[in-house]
Amino acid sequence: MCGHGYAETWPCYEVGVPHVPAPMSVPLWSLLLGLLLLTMVLVGTLVARLPLSSAMIYLAIGWAAGWAAPLSIAPDPLRNAYALELAAEVAVLISLFAVGLRLGVPVTDARWRLPLQLAFVSMAGTVGLIAAVGVLGLDLSLGAAVLLGAILAPTDPVLASGVQAHGGREPDLVRFGLAGEGGLNDGTAFPFVMLGLGLLGLHDLGTGGWRWWAIDLVWATVAGLVVGGLAGALIAQLIVRVRTRFDAVWGHDEFLSLGVIAIAYGSARLCMGSGFLAVFAAGLAFRRWRQHAADATAGPQPGRHETGAAHARQAGTMTLGVKSFNEQLERIGELAIVLLVSAMLPYASLSARLAGFIALLFVVLRPLAVWLGTLGCALDVPQRAVISWFGIRGIGSVFYLMFALERGVGGALAQFLVDATLMTVSASIILHGISAHSLMSRYGRRSAPGGDGSR
């Protein structure tokens, strides 16, 4: 695995050889987190008025801390892959559930066509385009190039929250598309990660690739969505009926939120389904159950109207409580992961070739994949341009990077993936954070007369 087109300038970490974690100071991390949290409380209003995102502030502080005390604060991604993978996975799960809770459009609505095409067609197109550049321009093997594409293709549902939909039955089409894409493509990237690992000899693809097609791609996707949707709907129905039966509005919404995430994820993984898709589907089902209960009170049900109204009240209270807690948890997760990314930057380097690749990804590959993937959708040129630009990279990419490192990717390829991922995520946080406010304000003024911005 060492030296796929790259000189052996980094130590080669072989498969199966345990790595000793680099020293990380818990007291220093605690002090840093505490100071940052207090700073954000004190200057939060000022930051909101500036063309900056909170992630940019976290990135700058984490970068400064990582360079100031690299041996005490900066976690070496090659030696701490397991812990970093776990932290990133938890953050992704929380964010996916939060996005599902924010989207109030029924799954049978035609507007889902846009995020589905972005998450499946554009996702596959992005992976393919990155893989082609990796083989032809970066001297990577096919497996390494596919893995690079799968790591960098997912968009981030947390860092892109400033440009996404915030719920309702009539969301803006572009914002809804970006939110739905961010919720889905962390899960739809998984088969391509496994394909890349398989081509590198680190995962069993089956004879002729049958296992990848049947299990990693089709079964994992379908099982994840079905199991997660059922889990979210059944848990919501159970809680509402029990609370209505005893005429009580219990607290513990934080337990309920974490419980739904854990059950949906665990059930899907036991069935070999996608845990990410399951948690997103659970959030959607949880939100839709509230709307279903509310709609039930509007129909001609004289004998059940009182019970239906009670169900609707309980469903509304439950969903709002879970949503509020999960959004707070999501912000903490964003803070933690962006700080980790920025603190790891001393272990990454930016070459001229890598800088050119990142620019190509943002201004050519992502837009091309979006335009090809949204053929047939009712989008005009400005709408496609907004979607093309806001392919924000973040937590999902960090997770899949650590996932690959933990499963045996080593040597020069491992270091290149660390460089490419951390630099791409950092560039995305900066560039998209600076441009989000002005571009979305212009888009909002343009789409205001039309309501949802669609034709």
C-alpha cells in the first residue's frame, strides 16, 4: 500500500500493526473548549452580524491551538484514527437526525426528486469525476482514487445549515434540496468507500463484485431507509399513545432523542443496513408522525376527535422538545469536530498539486456533477449555480477518512488522504462560510416574489 504515486516521505503504517496514540492533554482540551464556549456566548451577536460562520471561528482557534501546542493538543490522525472515527460518527448521527427533524415534506412529495437525484446521481458522479482526476492527474491507483472520491463527495448537513431549509410544508426548493442532499449522501457515500477499500484489497467485494452490488449498495441502502423509517414512526407512535393515555407531558426529551438515534442506528447495522440513512429516515418519520397526528384531527372523525386532538398535542410537544435538544447537541458536535479538524492541521500539508485539485473540485467537478445529476429537475441557471457552489465538505468526510485509516489504509496513501481531506474541509469551511451570507441573501431577494424560488 505504500507509495501509490507518492515518494516515501512519511512513515509506512502497515495493516494490523497497532499504533501508539500521540499524547493529548485532556486538561488543555478542557480549557480550550471552555474558553471557546464562553467566547461564543459573549460575542455571538457580533459574529452573527459579520460575514462569518461559527465554524470559521472554531477553525481559527483550533488551528492556532494546534500549532501552539501540537504535542499536547493536536491529535495525530494516523495514530488516533479509532477515537477520531468514533467522535466523527457520533457527530454525523446527531446531525442527520436533526436534519430529518427539520424537513416537513412528506416522502411521497415530488419535491424529494431533487435531493434524491443529488444524493444518488450527483454523488456517484462526483465520486467518478474525482476518481478520474485521481488516476489521471494525481497518480493514484483506481482503488485509492475511488476511495478519495468517496471521502470527499459527501456534503455536510451541519456546516451547511446556514443555507438549508428550516422546516415547514412549503420550503424553498434550493434550500430543501441542499438539506435533503446533506441528510442522504453521508449514507449513499458508504458503498463507494467500501468499493475503494475493496479495490485496495481491504474489503471483500465478492466474486465479480456481487457482494458489493447486493449488500454494500442495494441492501444497505434499502434496509437503512426502511428500518430507520419504521423505528422513528413506531417510537413516536408509542410515546404519543403512552403520554396521551396517562395525560402527561414527560420530560427527558434528551433521552428520547438519543434513544431514537441509537435504536435506529443499531437496528440498521444489525441488519447490515446503512446506519446513517437509518438515522436520517428516523428523523423524517419522527417529524412526519407529528404532522400525521395533527392532520388526523382535521378530518371528519366525530368519535375520535378528542383522542386525535390529544395525540396531536402530545406529538407536537414531543417533536418540538426533541428538535430543540437535538439542535443544541448538533451545535456542540459541530464545535467539537471543527476543533478536531483544525487541531489536526499540523499533521497535514498543502502542496501546489493538492491546492489545484481542491480548486478543481469546488469550481468544476461539483458543479458538473450537480448539473448532470439534476437533469429533468425544474431548476433555472441561478438555482443550479447556488446548489453547485454549496457542496460544503465537513464531518462526513472526516468520518470516512478515519474509517479508511482504521481499516488498514497506510503509508503514503494514508498521509495523502489526510492532507486532501483536512485541507479540503478547511478550505470549504472558509470559502463557503464567507460566501454563504451574501449569496443566500441575493438568492433570497431573487426568489421572494416566486415564493419557493422554483418555476
